[in-house]
Amino acid sequence: MSTCAALRIMPDTENYLDIQGGASLAGEVVISGSKNACLPILAATLLAKGTSHIENVPKLKDVYTLADVLRSLGAKVKWTGDSSLSVDTSDVSCLEPDPELVKKMRASVLVMGPLFARFGQAMIPLPGGCSLGKRPIDLHLTGMQMLGGTVVEKPDSVMVKLSSGTRPVATNIKLHFPSVGATENIMMASALADGVTIIENAAREPEIIDLADFISEMGAKVLGAGDHTITVVGTETLRATGHRVIPDRIEAGTYLVAGAISGGKITLLDTRPDHMTTLLNQLASTGCKITTEPDRITIDAPDVIRPTDVRTLPYPGFPTDVQPQFMALMVKAAGESLFVEKIFERRFLAADDLIRMGADIRVLENCALINGGKRLTGCEVQATDIRAAAALMIAGIWAEGTTRLKGLEHFYRGYERPIEKLTGLGVKIKDASEKHSHSEVSS
Ligand code: UD1
């Protein structure tokens, strides 16, 4: 265990929810702030001394975990409104997040870049593998090394420390893969570097642009975010600031797919269709009618869904985080579809349970062939990661009878008030443990 402040223990969420299949979704749903944008932005508050105010923060478990990580380092984190968090980093003194928290959520490694940049040192417990397969952090570490850090690897942790001087040294870094987390850690570390850092083959996700905007608001200059090459003009000190997080394109995608499988018509509010072009095109190719305005999307789904092949890729390609949900949709589609997963080595975790519900899916390494069209039957299923949980929930909406979804802790990691939102759209869904149904668990 870390020697830092004691941590809040999250309650057990090993419970289940029951989904009654057959509803046709209708109505409107408000999309929350982006989990994956929020986590690096909260980590980036560590770059400056003072209080930052972050708005449109979703109340979900991964955010609570990152808040606990920041607290364990000495920050004061408080909810100041329904979806606003203030983070006061004035008293941060601990440079090692708690291993138990890092184990819960790999994104905790995002504190490495800012701690290294501001304090010249960070000790990061190794997150290890996860249900999606091996997830190394070699690109993060190479980035810190190139910015003037010495990396000392121990069996269960890694220390990065400035080799000399008091600031990271600006450099040119070419990533061999456009890793989202590595791009974020390097952007944060180089914001306090002496000089101009260029990151080539950077990740291009909208969450990268949101982080770049936040770092720029703190006083560094970040150019080219959203493109392959990002330029960060470092500065000696940064200031705490305010920021509003972008809408969650993965949550939005999940509700769109739920609407599609149900044959319903729903409208997403507070969303960004321009962040979801590939997914919207793919949904359109299944026969769904999609209409967009700058901050809303309506999907009107036909009874018969056409099959379409899916190949996940870094943004702007098809997002791996919507692949399991889309697979559930293709189980309904009338015909064959081929899935090729290019980001993670094991991301067909929902397939076995979909097969138990009656789906015809054959998985071979990173490919899955789905022969769709057979009606699913509800049964007890077990989620093993956030998006597999969403996929099984979506399958349950279409299945005959009741689907009992276990492993809810995964669902609540990534979705804000899912029961309330789904119920509002007409899904008959009940969390057996009411205390968790709004996922306002702690913090
Ligand atoms: C982020 C998202 C996650 C999403 C993923 C891909 C957050 C909090 N999480 O995760 O939801 O599924 O992007 O869009 O934003 N890799 C290496 N070495 C590294 C880093 C990554 O080999 O140092 C590999 C990984 O093992 C994986 C691939 O690169 O196979 C993609 O990982 P990465 O883009 O880094 O994803 P995360 O930032 O972990």
C-alpha cells in the first residue's frame, strides 16, 4: 500500500439488474460529460498549484476512483454542483498513487505525466494486464525518458525521475502506435518542459483535443491536437483554471445502438455528432435513419437491421469502445457480419454470453463472424468489462424474456445514471440493489 492518505473504500456492487426484453425505445436522453475526456483533465489539474473547476463531470465510478487517486496525493476534490468538481492541488505532496486504485482503473497512470512535470518525480504502481488483454505502458515511459526522465522499473512499480535540472526537456517523440493514454501523458509532461515538444503519430481522439484545450487554458500552448502531429510549447508555470468537458461519444453510441436494436426512435441531447461520424455512418448502413443537429442526434430504427462489417481503428475509425455493443446489434441483423478488432487483443468478452442467449458467433483471435437474425432468449449473463456490460444490456433489450445482468460494477464504472436514462426511454430495467441504481456511490 502507498504511504499516502487513507482512501475511501467503494461499496460492493456485485449485484444484478433485470432487463425485460421487447421494449421499443422512444423519447429523449441527455448525454453526460465524457468519462475519457474527464479523467486526463482531472489528472492535468496536478500541473498547477491552486483550484481548478471542472464542469460536465459524469458521476460514475471511474471518476470517483480518479478523485480518490488525486486525494491520495494530497489534493482536495469536492463536488460543487450536480456535475461540477473543484480540485485544489495546493497541498499535493505525495508522488505515488495507491496501488489498489491503480489496479481498479488503469487510467490512474495518467497522473504520471503531471507529477513528473511539476515535481520532477512520480512512482507509479504497475497496472498489470486487464480483461482486455496485455496493456503495457511502454510508450508512456519512453515519452518520459525522452523528456529527460530516468525510468527505474521494479517488479510492481515504476519510478520516473528527472535526470537533471528542474523541468522536463522538450524533445521530438514519434509514437509507434497512436496510444491515447501515452499521447495524454506526454502532452501533460511537456506542458511544463523547457522548449517546444513535438509528438508525431499522436492519438487524434476528441478527448485529446479537450485535454489540449484545458492545458492551453492553463497557460501552455498546444497546437495541432486532433491531427497526427501535436506541438506543445512548454512554460515554466501553469495556472489552475476552469473547463467544461465535452459530451461522452461512447455513452452516446451506446444509447444509439440500444435504440437501433429495439426498432425504436430516440433523440440524444447535449451530444456532438461531429465526434461520431464513423459510427453514425455505420448505423446508417444498417438501415437506421439518422438525423443530426449540432448538439443532438435522432435515430429512427427499422424492424429489420441490415448486417455490416466492423473494423475497429484509432480515431476517426470505428471506436473499439462501441464494438461490443455493435456486435449485439449485429446479432439481430438479418445476415452475416465480420468484426475485426485492431486495438485490443481480447475484446470479444461479451461473445460467450451472447452465444448463451442464442447468438451464432464464431471468434478466431481478433476476428468474429456473426450469423445474425435469430431471436435471443434472456438468461443470466456476467459482464467482465464496461462495454461488455453495455453490450449485454443492449442484447437484453431485444431478447425474449428477462436477462439478468451480473458484474454491475463494470457497468457503473462507465455510465452515469444508466437505469434512470434507460427507464426514461421505456426499457423495463430494475437494479436489484436500489442503492446503486443512480451510481452516486461516493465521493
Ligand atoms: C483509452 C480509453 C479506452 C479506449 C482506448 C482505445 C481512456 C481512459 N481509456 O485507453 O476506453 O478503449 O483508449 O481507444 O481514455 N499500448 C501499448 N503501449 C503503451 C500504451 C498502449 O502497447 O504504452 C497499446 C495497448 O495495449 C492497446 C493499444 O495500444 O492495445 C491502445 O491503447 P491506448 O490507446 O493507450 O488506450 P488507453 O489510453 O489505455
